[in-house]
Amino acid sequence: MSQTIIRSLKSQNAFLQREIESHSRAIDSLSQQLADALNRLKQYEPEFVAAVAGEERREQTPAVVTDGDPTDAD
């Protein structure tokens, strides 16, 4: 391979690495902003925040109370 091609590829590689670092910092910043926003919203809309965060919310199953004879349920 000629030295010109090698230098060109190294230059492109360095440029792409800088782009990757730049995008990584932007994603980290957005991730932090989203986490902050969700933490603030959690007190007002906990179900929405749980859904967005992928948390499993367990709904409480109401207890069944019967009065009298269980055969009255028919």
C-alpha cells in the first residue's frame, strides 16, 4: 500500500474516533437530562415513569371478601 493511502486512512480513522467521542458525550448528556426529568416527574406520574424506565409495577390485587355462605355466590 502506498504511504499516501496509509496516511489518508489513518487520518480518516482519527477523524472517526473524534466523531465517536463527540457523539458519546452528547448521548451521556442526554441520558443524564432524561434521568433528571424522570426523577422530577416520578412524584406526579409514577406509572408513566415506571413504564418509560422499564420497571415492572405490581398492581395490588384486591382481596375478595364474602359475607355469609360461600354457596350464595352462584
